[in-house]
Amino acid sequence: MNSKLLPIAAALLLAACNQQNAQPAPSSAPSNAPAASAALAASDVQAASGAAASAPAAANSKFKSVDVRKDNIGGDFTLTDGSGKPFSLSSLKGKVVLLTFGFTNCPDVCPTELLTFNDAFKQLGEQSKDVAAVFVSVDPDRDTPELIGRYAAQFNPAFIGLTDTNGGRDIAVVKQQYRIVSARTDIKSDRIYNVDHSSGTYIIDKKGEAAVFVPFGADATQIAGDIRKLLAE
């Protein structure tokens, strides 16, 4: 893959929680941008990011998905877990971590990703004890700690759900770290709306660094294979 396209590929796909509406998302779009603005910004990089997302991993990469270690993506963060306590990504150092973003009212993209994670865990068998899965809400106004924790756990009791209890300020920083875009759409009221958001998964290595980006739609076998390679490091 052309190295110049990697940062765009890692900017993920903007999913309207409906694959027919998927749009590439630029890393610079503000987290609170209206849906129309986000769509306009996304159109500027649609051709390039679409090519990057569909291109195979670099020939010299050992991963099936995209190696992002040189793309200055990620970092530690602290949000609130299902028990209402602060939870830092760095507390999972020593494990390989699947990190994805979404919201509990997501009708299709989020549950599909979490079901795929669970299938990958099954394929890993005993190795899954050295792996964690973290689901971060981009909709903290509705996703309370209790709700996000319960939602993640219904796919696998070991899955960790995190949300922002600081008025959206903390998740705004995390979204910037991981080049995540989200915007409310189909707004009917303060509590009834959809959320367009970046899809795909980061695999964090045992040192706590973003190592691999897995585009949405990758199967459990591909994910489990890349996890095994990171566990072996």
C-alpha cells in the first residue's frame, strides 16, 4: 500500500449504521459537526480513502489488515466503565486489545463488529485470556456507564464498555487520538436520533500502541490471525 494513503485508510469509514450510507471520514472533522458538514468534508477525501481502504496490506507487512504503527495514531485515555469507575487503556498493557467505537442504539454496524469479536475470541481459545475487547461510546449523552457496560457484556462477559461522563470533553480527545468522526443524524428530539460514526477496529499491541487497523467487514479469522501475530511479539 502506498504509505501516503495509510493515514487516510486509518481515518476509518463513516458509517451511518447503514452500509449503504457509508462515507470515508477525514481525521480533521470536528466531533460535533452536523451530519451535512461531516458528509461534505468526507467527500473531499472519498476517492483517496476509498482506494486505501480497499487496497491490500503492504507486501512487507506480516498482518492481514493495515499496519498503522508508523502513522502516529492512538494513545492512552481514561473513560468511565460499566461500574462507573475510571478505566484507562493503559491498564490493559500486556494484553492485545480490540478497540472499536459506536453506540448502544446502533442497529447494525456495532453489533456486527462485536459479534465478530466474540467469534474471534472463540477461535483464539485459551489465548483469548491474553486479549481484551473495548467498545467506546460516541454517544455519551444516552450511553450511561451502566448501559454501555451491559451492552458490551451481552456479546461476551469479558468485553469492556466505556463512556464519557465529563460532558463529552473526554471522548472528544479520544476521537481525535484515533481519528474518529461521529455526528448525529435523523434527529427527532434530544433523545431520539441516529449517529453516523467511523467504523472499523484498532488492534492495540501489548505495549499499548495502535498496531493494526481492521476495516469493517473483516471476518473473525482475519482478526484472530492478526491477534495471534501480536501475541507472539
